[in-house]
Amino acid sequence: EPEVTQTPSHQVTQMGQEVILRCVPISNHLYFYWYRQILGQKVEFLVSFYNNEISEKSEIFDDQFSVERPDGSNFTLKIRSTKLEDSAMYFCASSSWTGNNQPQHFGDGTRLSIL
Amino acid sequence: ELKVEQNPLFLSMQEGKNYTIYCNYSTTSDRLYWYRQDPGKSLESLFVLLSNGAVKQEGRLMASLDTKARLSTLHITAAVHDLSATYFCAVGLGLSGNQFYFGTGTSLTVIP
């Protein structure tokens, strides 16, 4: 069964550094998402992406964050000037061409640790 | 402020017993999703509920949606150990309905 893959599984970064989290969505999906889950807390929506542009974003997704689809398969989340509170599990998800009303398929996540 | 609340947060139940997890949300939506998360793992889609009165069943799990009451339930029948996990409901919002707002999660432990 096709799946969303994320790399790396664990990223350790010094505070203030930039980090790029990578995702390969399911190949025939057109809608892409990033979520984060701070340890022990609920999953929070960050951003959705369709047709090479951001379609919606939450208040969390400020100027520190950016997303990009640099080629036909990868979908990346860049976090600039990382802070301690950026430490979390970051999940990438994708959904099919119909977009609405479809479940989002999640990757295994990248655990980001800011030191 | 949107709230998606699950009850209970923690549930310990014996094998063979039945129980219901509740998901209340504070805004209008007819899109409700249930996910399962095993420790350290990703979120696995269980159910998609898209209309008032929707009911779906898969194995020992059954989910329902009452959009008027802004309530969804996840009913567990004759629990088995393999069902131990954290269960999240998520409400689909935003212009496209693709902004998923997750509940607080219910950590289920099934005791042999």
C-alpha cells in the first residue's frame, strides 16, 4: 500500500539554526499538509498546500516557517531560526485529488529536537 | 476558539468489555475523522464521517456522527489487547475542509 515517507526520522539541531524536514507524499495525491505534535499534546495543523501554493495556514505557521515542493515528489518544511519550543514531532500528510472529504494519510513523522 | 474535546482522556478496560469514546466539538462541521496512533508511530485513518447520522463499522469499532449535537462517538465492542492505542477525532474545517483540528486524544489500554 502506498505511504507517505518522511526523512529524517529524528533531527537534532542547535537553537537558531535552520532545519528542513522532508516528505514524499503518496504519488497520485495532490494535497499536502504539515502538522506538529508537541510531546504529550494534540496534533496541530500548520499548513496545507495545493497546486504549488499554500492554500491555508494556521496561526502557528508564521514567517519562521515555509513550505516548498522543489520537484515532482518532495514536499519540504523549512523552519528558520529554530527555538526550543519548536521541538516536536512533525507529520506530513497527503490526500487524493478529490481533496475534500478524504482522509489524510500521514507519514511516520520527524522528531525535531532543538538544543 | 475552536474546541475539540474527547472524553475520557485515559481509558483502561478489560478484554471483552464494551466502551464508548466521545468527541465533542464547538463549531459547525459535517466532517469528522477518527484516527489511531500507536506509541511513537504515525496516525492511521479509521473512519470518515461526512453527514449527520453517519455510522461506520470496522471490526470491533463503530463510529457515529451527530452534527446537530456536535458529537461523534467511537464505540468499542468486546475489546481485545490489539486495540490498545491512542484514538483521536479530528474535525475538518477551513475553506476546503482540509484543516484538521484534532481532539485531545483518548489513550486506551486493554487489559487481558
